[in-house]
Amino acid sequence: MGSDNGTRSVRFGTYELDLRAGELRRSGSKVKLQEQPLKVLTLLLEHPGEVVTREQLQKALWPEDTFVDFDHSLNAAIRRLRDALGDSAEDPRFVETVARRGYRFLVPVNGYPNLVHAAAPPTVARPKHRPIVLLTVTLALGAMVGLLIAYWPHGSKSIKLGQVKQRRLTANPEEDPVKGAAISPDGRYLAFADNTGFYLREVDSGETHALKLPAGFSAVPVAWYPDGSHVIVTRPEGPYSQSGLWKLSVMGGSAQALTADGRRPAVSPDGSQIAFVRGPYLENAIWLMGANGENPRPLSLPKKQYGTPAWSADGRKIAFLSGIYSSHIFKLRTSIRIYDVGKGLGETVLSPEDARKEMDGSSGVRPDEGVQFGPALVWTRDNHLIYSISEPIPNQGDSNVWSAPLDTAGHITGPSVRLLATPDEVSNLSATADGKRIAVTKDSENPDIYITELNSAGTRLSVPRRLTLDERRDLPFSWTPDSKAVLFTSDRDGTFHIFKQEIDQTVPELLVGGNERAMGPRLAPDNATVLYVIWPNLGESVLQGRVMRVPLSGGPPQTVLEHSGTANLQCARSPSTLCLYDDHGANELSFYRFDPSTGHSEELPQARIHDPTAYSYNWSLSPDGKVLALCKAKTTEKNPSITFLSLEDGSKRTVEVAGWAGIANVDFASDSKSVWATAFADSGQWELLKISMQGLARPMLKDDTMEMGWAIPAPDGKHLAIWKARQTSNVWLLELF
């Protein structure tokens, strides 16, 4: 591209791009912009007001022989460009996302008066959206074929990796993730939903059909009936309720309610029964009901965390993920079990130790964060169990698909085979009736730290600016005393370590490294020491956590005390010397006062909480050391609330937060008079609230596309470090030959 303005600079708004130097400036000041986002900006500026397709951007950024996850990398480049411009996908001023096509630059561009493009942008072929009624005959024929499939058990044949072919079914941008998807029994269609609607995509041709839903009925497909013409969808009954299950015809018509409280359904091969999960987080039960929701009843299983059931070919057994929360390691210990529905008997077929052996090929237990099974399963008609396993460090945020052969009794008969090796996490699996096609939903959620400024009146926040620029998990916990740097935990170099980053810098400084999980850095009252917690690893023989200290200026860490079950600690600010750590037991949450120098500790009995769901509590200590704020994190409640506990006299005040499904986290404001709370709705909307101890809530920041974890205020009260994450989600197809 070229320009005749002599300096080869392009201007838009208050920004100027120097094409020769490859530098972006705002009002004369240089703006940090990496190479790939710079290339994206350059191409967009060549076509102001026009749609630049993702394919054009892909060709411009990466040669044809480059091996890279194009969609993930392009999404990251667009996000970094928006961060540099102070832009957002929700309310774009510069870069607009054009759904399923590409991006458009919105503002006028100066500096290309005589620019002549070598070629006009290629015409984008819009998907052909045929009326859904035209699918009726095709679907009916597919259903007839599906009903001819024999549902009797077979012995399994070995699957080899070379017999697996993979391709992508959806390419949604990060602003519009796939909310749910399932492949039809005959393998012809993928039902999926995103922020724009509910769709049927023809798997072989890619042609997409929009399904018109009843007015006000927002639904996500999760399973098909064997007839190939009905799907089970999930949707919340109301703003404060759990998701319910509905039966919906893909040929149109009204939806039929199955159960008001249910998720993760699986229809039996003959279509007569539905197995599904019901209950709160970590306290699930597996239920059965008829095909139309009749006769719901729980199976005789203990309450745990359960994944999506998978039926055997004869409809007599189900396989499912079973998870037990371990308060000592703050993780789920997962296994895969098979349960005989008629006999009421079950057994474990794959344990965490089995998963580790598959991953590293040894019989030893590797002392890492622990390999875990994913929530979704497929039990094929030729008796293969398809499941997912998380990857070992440093790729612990990814998981992939494996296959294990079974005999007719449901026992593992040979080694597992890896079917997929791609980035991101497997969140869902669905398969055709013959098990030859498997739809794999892969998600990615990498929380980053955003900085925002609070105006002097405390009533408005500036547009959040991204601080951490990597693609790993970055979690803020504290600030330096001068309010110029954030202390955070990140797994950017493998396991979780502790970093310090100035808010005007792009690269952090490593404060605590090593091979252990270092979590939750907090500033001690002396303003010179950082306290943190070592979380034990799943593979350790002794699951003992430790509270550690390290100089803020750097140096060797030292052990303060050892205590199992400690997840978090916080300290007040001087002149208070109070520091607390928690103890998560099976049915209670306790708090201990401790001395950061000597390690001496004692329990605060007035703060003990007796609750079977004690694991769900989030808490914050006021900077003056006088009050403890507590809430149940990420649990859907009709009236979510915050409890303020006085540590001076033991008195309590509980305030309700109306209009939201739940509260995720609370953190005290720097003046100790209010808390910053992240609230969420069933629709996926998040909002940052500032709530006084009298219950007055002021909305401060709203987000419809990104999750907000928590907000940590700087000591001067002028800045917030916010945990925000955007989830990407797309579907891949595995074909087994």
C-alpha cells in the first residue's frame, strides 16, 4: 500500500499510524502495538468503511504454509488492537465485528488520497438460509434411516489415530461464542446456538438454516432424540432459576417443557428415557425421566459433581463423570463410572491414575496439578468410550479427546487412543448413532487483568484498559503501596507463579517462581512483604498447604506456617496489623488470625460458618481490619446477598442484591465503607457493583460479552484491577473410518 503525504502516515481521530516506522501514536504519544495487531490495523485502514473478511486477514498475516490456529490468533490480534485503541466489541468506535464475515473500520481515514487498490476485496458469499420447512422431507428421510440402525451391543474394534479425520464445523469469533451444539443421529446436521440465534448446519455442505423459535424463547440445543427431528434444549425458567429442559421440533412449532430444573441430558438409544443432571454445583444427582418428562426419579447415587451421562447401546447402562471436591487441593478429583440402571450397581472404569498413565505412558504418579477428565462422554454403538482428559503442565488449560475400547459388560479391554491434539478445552461431545462422527465443542477462557480509573466523585469508571497481554490465566490480588503496580498470579510460564507489573508497562516482573502453585499474593501491613499461599498438588503424598512470605523488592521466599485447607489470605492496612487465612473443611469455613513474622495463629470463632456448601463462599477483609464481607460465589439464588460481620463485636448485617441471579465475588473498597461486587444474570450479562454496607448498590460497569471475576482497588482508591475473560467456543468434527 502507499501514500502520497510524504511522511507515509495515516490519521484517524486522535490517532496517527506511521507506516514507515510501524508506530501508532495517540495525540503524539506512542501506543504499544504488537506486530500482528499492527498488520490488522494497516489492512483495515486500506479499506475504511468496507468489510475486510477473516480470510483476507488470514492471508495477510500468515503465509499458506504457516501452522497456526488462525481463528484463535486472529481473535487475539483483534482484541489487542481494540485494547490499544481503547475500543470495545460491544460498543465499537473504530473496529466493528460483522457477524460471520469479518471486520469493518468505522471512522474516516486521512492519508490515502490517491490510494488505488490492486484488487477489490473479494465478494463474500452469504450463507444460503433456506426456509426451515424445506428441511422437513430431508429430516424425515434421515429419521427413517436412523430408525433402521440396530441398537444391539457389539464387541469393540481397535481405533487407530490414522483413521481419524478432523475438520472445523463452526468459526464463530470471540464476540459470539457457540453456546451449545449437538450433531444429529444420522450425522447430517449440527444444531447449534450463539448470540444471534438457533441454527441447523448441514455438516457436509456447510449450508446453514436459521430456526425460528417461539417469541421470547431463547434456547440452546444440547441433545437429539433418535428420531432425528426433535432436540432437547436448555433455557432458564426465570431470572433467578436454574436452567430447564425442553423438547423442540426442528421442523417448527411450540416447545414442550420437560423439567424446570435440569441440565446435561442424554436420550436413551430407543428414545424412551432421558438421563439428566439436577442440583446445585458439586451437589448434583443423576435423574431419569420419560421421553416427554414423565415419571422423573433420581438414581441411587451419592450427591457429587456429575457430567453428561452416556447410554450403552442396549440402554441398560450409563457412563458418567463423577467428581469429588477436595478442599485440600481446591480441585475436583474426577473418575469415569459405569452404572447398571436396572441393577442399581456401578463401578469405576477410569480413575485419575489411569488418565495419568495414558498421558505420560508410565505407572508412576506425576506430582503436577493433576490430570482431570472432562464432563462429557460418548458411548459408541461398537463399544468405545469417548472422553476427554486435561493436558499436563504447561498446557493444563487444554484438554483433548481419547477413546477406550469396552467389552459388552462395560469393562476396559485395551489401551486408550488419543483422537485429538489441539489447543483449548473440550466442553462437550456428541455423536451420531453409529459413532462414526463426533462433534467436539472446544472452549477457551483466558482471564486477563484490566485497569480502570475511578473519578474523584467515585461515581464513574473509565473504559477498562488491558494490562496483561499474554494468552494465559492472569488473576489480580493486590497492589503495591504506591498504587503503581499490580500483584497477580499467572500460569504464563507453566504452573502458577506470582508477578508484579507496573500499570504503565507491558511486561511483568517475576516475584515468585519454582515448581509449586503460588496463589493469592497479598501485601502485608508492613508494606514491604508479600504474603501468598502454596496450594498442594494433586500428586503429592502429603496434601499440606503453606503460607509464605517474600520481600516486595524480591528475594528468597520463607515459610510462615503450614495449614491444610487454606485457599486464601488477606491483610488489613496499617495501622491495623490483622492478617487472616481461611480453612475450607468439608462442611465449614473457619478463619484464623496470624502473625506474618512468627506464624503464630489462632482461630476467630465468631467468624466460623457451618454450611454443607462452605466451599462456595467468597470473602474480603476491610482495609481497616474491622469487618469481614462474605457471599456465596457463583451460585444462582433468588435473592443473592452479602453478609457483613463485625470482627469487633461479632454483629452481622445481611443485605440483598436485587435484580441479579447471583454474586461471584466481593472485595472491600479502599475506604472500608463499601465493597466492589461482581453480579451476573442468567442471560450471561455481568455487572460490577459498588455496594455500601447499608445495601445501597450503584452499577459501575456492565458487560454482555465478557465474564467479570472480581475487582481489586488500589490503596489510593483511584484505580481498579479487574479480572475479565472472554470465552471463545467452536465446534470440530471427528470422523472415524
